Amino acid sequence: MEKFSILGFLFVILCLITRDLACKGETLEGNCLKADREALLDFKNGLKDSSNNRLSSWIGGNCCQWEGIGCENNTGVVISIDLHNPYYLEEAYENWSSMNLSGEIRPSLIELKSLRSLDLSGNSFEHIPIPKFFGSLKNLQYLNLSNCGFRGAIPPTLGNLSNLQFLDLSSIESQLFVKDLEWMTNLVSLRHLKLNYVNLSMLHLEDCGLSGSISSLNSINFTSLSVISIGGNYFRSKFPIWLLNLSSLVYIDLSSSQLYGQISPGLGELPNLQYLDLSGNNNLTGTIPESLSQLEKLTHLDLSCNKLQGPIPASFGTFKNLNEMWLGSNELNGSLPVSFGQLSELVKLDVSWNRLTGILSEEHFSKLSKLKFLWMNANSGLVLNVSSTWVAPFQITDLSMASCNLGPSFPTWPRSQKEVSLLDLSNASISDTIPEWLSQLEKLTHLDLSHNKLQGPIPASFGTLKNLNEMWLGQNELNGSLPVSFGQLSELVKLEVAGTRVTGIISEEHFSKLRKLKMLWIDRNSGLVLNVSSTWVPPFQITYLSMASCNLGSSFPTWLRSQKEVSFLDLSNAILLESLQGRLPNSLKFSFGNSIYIDFDYNLFEGPIHFSNNRTIPFHRTHHLSSSNCSSLIVLDLGNNNLSGMLPKSLGQLQWLESLHLNDNKLSGELLSSFQNLSRLQLLDLSYNQLSGKVPSWIGTAFINLTSLHVLDLAQNNLMGEIPVTLVELKAMVPEYNKNIYPLYHNVSNSWYEERLVVIMKGQSLEYSRTLSLVVGIDLSDNNLSGELPQEITKLFGLVVLNLSGNHISGQIPESISMLHQLLSLDFMVSLTFLSYLNLSNNNFSAPLVTKCHDEDLDKKYSAIEDKNDGGYIDQWFYLSVGLGFAMGILVPYFVLPIRKSWCESYFDFVDKIVKWLLRGRTTYAKDHLRR
């Protein structure tokens, strides 16, 4: 009975399995699916087995046991077919022929839904093309059809094999060719590709993540190649010389492929070349080959963003068909060839960011009637010298001549350019007023006149530029008020008038239609007064706002409460009659995922700082600065205010914070352990507060992974206890030669946010900004620290500033302090000859200063004291010998001449002759001068 029950249970299980397979329309024969077996048999019927032995095992119901067939253990589905010929035709013909397969490849393979690997290499499928249906084997990961004798075009359907990792189509005697390899860009999983001896006519492999050298590819048949586009890869290779043998080339794109070395002059011998792009490789060096001017069919030339040097070949002016020439961002020098004026087909010319010099005359543009795009910016030696009545032969759309010499008068010729949309004349040495006719350029979208010496008012007519997106007028000497008509610029996104002398009231009307405004920089205009209602809601959502040193009123501008997308906010030194003081608004939200910069430096904010659980920053007990995502904060500067209270624990939640300035306030309490979460912190300035407690040991141990903190300023507080030895774990202070790795100098919407820090060095207050990242320092001065100076601190070899003055530190100064070669301190300690200043005053150090010489290990017989005495001895003898020399030179004649009268007479006769000769010459000169 028990046996019957077990048999019955097994029968039920078998029925369930059978039913499941039946529902899928599949049945198992042995371990092989019937559908797979039938597909393989049909595939076999199309093949010719010359020895009748290769496929002799393909009988019976279990196809998983057939030679060359692989199945998945659990399901029995066929996953691989390996029928490659293990012998090479040219080495062992008899063995090869005995294993050779030929015939046709039938589409029944498509039924093998789970096929992952197919290897037919080394067989002989002569005179047939590669089957197009191979592109339907969706799960295929490995395909090897090398040396199979296929002929014809490689089917683009292979691009459907998105899971393919290995593809080999190479063959020594192959008659395969490719017209276009653009389909290969869809092979996103491809890791290995072989196309040896395949006849290519077009090769498109842009941005495929390819790497390795391409300087030599002799095994591939490229004789018919007309297009090679393999830019955006990682070849790290010299310029491929094999290209010079491909006379059929029409199109070459090797841009951004990390090529290095010189451009071969042989490129000029490719008679059919029309398109050449070698841009963005950054390491192509040498001069531009003059032979490129022989490419008569060339329409597009791009050599930008490399390190090319020397002059631009004057022969480039002979290009008859050139439409675009990009030579920017190199190190080219010399003048712009006058022959460029003959490029009658030129539409785009970029020579920006080079070292070009010389005069630009009307002749340079004489026949450029089709020119639309002209970028010549960042060539400070270029001087434009054209007549004030000159009318350019072109209608430009993009014109950038920033940092060229266009002044002092404002150039008048752009007045005729009615199609211009981008006009950049910044930093162009213009000292004129802004002309009214600029407002007639109705298609302007980008106007940059910044960093000149423009004077006078901003034309009110600028408010009629209805298409304007960006206007940059900062760093000039403009005066007058900001035109109210600016409020009509409905397309304006960026407005910058920082660092001018603009004055007057800014009202709500100035912003009435600026719905698209994202960046507003009007800082450093102390005469600007913001006068808006406390209930005003701006029509825009600002992202970058800088109103530093402007007059914002006596309280924090409440309209900022409505700005939900702020990522940069600078209200430092905002003034009215007094510094901005009082409370911050209830809420100020920042955009999610953006870098956030806050600078409220040099105001009179008061009250405590506190981050609550809902991520708010209250600066007064009832008013808050709220952030929807304060974790994105990068810079927080609240220094030079009247903030008081305890440091908030939740400051430690700002995990992206790189710079924290809370200096010059009235903050109290201890340094919080939550600060150890600030793993990206580069600068921490808590100086000039009322902090108490000990310098915590976690500054080193908890920051063991903190490799970026290079400025720690805790000066002028009430800290006590010993200096923790764990400071040695501050890794950014260990390298002796600090590099500009952590630049506290950020690009914010095409402008720069500069970090600032005042460092006490050599007894002086020095302000650092752009070079702040090169400053490595610890300032613990003017606290109540005691104990000995830990020897471990001398392992911070990169220290430039170490200020421990004004404490109660005792004990000996470690000898190893002489290893801090970067310290800019003290020159009276003999062992620290590299120092120029050291302040250890008001401490209790004991024991004499150690005067260990740098060369003591080289010569032991001289002590430090002897060296010092020797130096003084040499100095004394030097001054004594000088004095004796003067005395001997004056007194010797007086003692020697009286000995013999004849010597005395001869000496003074010689002196008389010299005096008479000098007087005679002077008299002759005077007479000649009177005659003239």
C-alpha cells in the first residue's frame, strides 16, 4: 500500500511536468526539446559533410548528446552550436577537408530561441552571403564566422544582436565588404571585434568605448574605405599612418580619440578628402602641415582643441571649397594670413584661444561674402584696424572677438550686421559709450560687452531687444540707472551688470515681464537700491542670484521666500545706511540635486544657527531659512555677522559641503561630533568666536578618509586642553608639494564664485582667493591650549601656515619640525633656513632651540655652533678688509711721495696734464655747441 502511494505521487508529479510542457507546445525527448531537435535536423539537411563523419552523431532523440551541441542542464534548451574546423586549410589540407562543412545555412536556426553561441569558423560556405536571419538570434552572445568563405556585403541586421559580445568575421580569402558600419553602434554589449581582411568602404564607430593603439592596422583591407568615423574613443595612440595609403578616403573623423604626436604631412596627398576632423585630442603637437593646402576638395577642416604650435600656413587661403575651418584652442602664433580674405566659400571660421598677433585689416575679409560664424576671441595680440565707414561683405550670425584689441572707440561696422544673434566684444579694450544702434540688431540673443571701460548710461532702448536671452555688461565704468525698460525683456535668462557704477532705484517694474530669468548678477554696485514691496512675488524662479554690496534694505528681502530653485545666493556686504541686519525669512528653498552656494558674509545677522529635522536654518528664534535639500550645499559663508548661540548638530548633515565659514561671530559651545560627517570638507573656518571645550580628537581619527581638508582655522576662541596627536591623519596636509587639486573656485553659470579666506602669515593678514587651494594651514592661535606640542604634527609635511601663538603650550620644540620644508616661517632658526616667519609667542616652551644643519650628515666634523661662528668670522674679516683697503688707498700717497722730491713733482705734473686735458675738451665742446 505504501509503495502504491509513492508511485501514485510520482505519477502525479510526472503528469504536472508533462502538462506544463504541453501548455508551452514543447515536448522533451530525452533531455532535448523536440522543437530544437527538429530545427537542428533541418539545419543539418542543408549542410554538406565531405567526410560524412562530422554530423554522424546527429541521430536519436537526445540532441544534447550530438557533437558540437550544448544544452542548458535544467531546461534542455540548445544554447550553443560549435562546428568550427580545428584545422587550417593552408597548413593541413587533408585534415581540413575531412572536417570541412559546406552547403547552405537554413533559417531553421531561428527556432533555437535560446541560442547564445554559434561557431562555424574554418569551414567553406563559398559563394553565399552571410545569412540576414542571423540578426534574429536575439540571445546570441558569441558569433564566429571567420574563414568561412562567405562573400558579399555584411548584413546590417547583425546590428540587432544587442547581447553580442564576440564577433569575428575575418578571413584571409574573404570577399566580404562593408559599405556602412553604422549598424555596429547598436552592438552595445560588444567586447571583441575582428574584421581582419574585410573590405571596408565606410567605418562608423563613434563613441563606442574602443581603446588600444590604432597606429598600425595592416591586417584589415581598407583599400576601398571612403569614410572612417571613429571619434569619441580611447585609443591613446599615435596618429595612424596607415590612413595615408587610403587614396579613396573622402571623410576622416578621429576627433576626441586621445591621439598624440604630430599630424602627418602625408594627409595632404589624399586627393579625394573632403572632411577632416582631428579636434579634441588635446595632445596633437607640432605645426600644422602646409601640405594640407593641397586638399583641393576639402570643405571641412577641424584641428581645434589640441596643442598645435607655430603659424597658420598662408597657403590655407587657397582652399576653393572650404566651408568650415576650426583652429581654436591651440597654441598657434603669428598673424592671421591675409590670404584668408580669398576664401569665398567660407561660412565658419574659429581661431579663438590661440596666441595670434598682428593687424586685422579689411583685406582679411575682402571676399568672405558667405561668412556667418567668426570666433577670434582670446587672442589679445590681435588688433582690428578697419575704417569707421567700412561695410563688411558678410552678414554674420555669431561674432566673438572677446579679448581682442578693438578699441578705444566702439567698432561701428557691426551696425550693418542685421542677422547677428551672438555678439561678444568683452574685454576688448573699448573705452567708449555704448551706442544706441545696438538696439537695432533685433535678432540679438546674446550680448556681452563686459570687462571693458565703457562709460555713460546703459541705453534704455535695450529694452526693445525682444529676443535677448543673455546680457553681460559687468566690469565697466557705466553710470546712471538700470533702465526700467529691462522689465520688458520677456526672453531674458541671464542678466549681469556687476562691478559697475550704476545707481538708482530698482523697482518691481524692472522685473515685470522677466518670467524666464534664471541668473541675476548685479553685485558690487553700492549705489543700487532695491525697493520692492514686502508682499512682492517675482514672476521668475531664480537659480543664480548675486546682490552683494547692493542696498537691499534694513531687513532680509522677503521675496526670496518664493524662489524654490536657488542654487547660488550671494548677499554678502549688503547695505542700506547700515549693514543688512535682523532676521532671515521664514523659508528659502533650494533646487533638488544642484550645487548650492550661500554667502551672507559681512552683514549683521543675529540670533542662533539651528538646523531642525525639517532641514531649516533658523537665524532667529522665530524665522528660518528652509531648504528642501540642504544636503546639496557646497559653500556656506556666514562669517562676519553677529550670530550667536550654539553650533547646530544638523550642520553635519551637509555631506556635500566643501567650505564652511562661520568666523567672526559670537557662536559658543563645543565643536560637535556631527562635523565628522562632512567628508568632503576642504576648508573649516570657525575663528573669532566664543567656542569652548577641547580640540576634539575625531578631527583626525574620524576624518581618516577625509583627504581634502587643508585649512583648519580655530583661532581666537576659548578652546582648552592639549593639541590632539590625531591631526596627523589630515591626509591633505601630508603631501609636501601641494597641487591645485581641490580648487575652491567654482564656475557658476559662466561666472566664477571665488572662495576668500584671510590667513595670518608672517605677522600680516593676507587674503587668498584663487590660490587658496595651495594654502595648507592650521591656526590654533589665541586659545587656552596647554600641554606639549605633539611631535606627530611635524609629519604634516605640506603645512604652509602653523600658528600656535597665544596659548600655554609647554615642553620642547620637536627637532623634527625642521622637516616641515613648506612652512613660511622664521629665518633666525638655523635649522629652519626655509622659514621666513615663526610665531610661537606667549607659550611656555623650554630647552634651547636645536640648530641642526642640513649638511650635518654629509660632514660630521663641523657642529652647528662652529658653523654659526665661522659665518660670523667671515663677515667680520670682510668688513675689516674693506676698511683697510680704503685707508691704504688714501694714505699711501701721502707717506710715499715725500720720500723723494722728484717723485712728488712727477706725480703732480701728471695730475696737472690730466686736468688741463679735461678742461680743454670741455671748452671745445662749448664752442661747437654755440656754433650750432
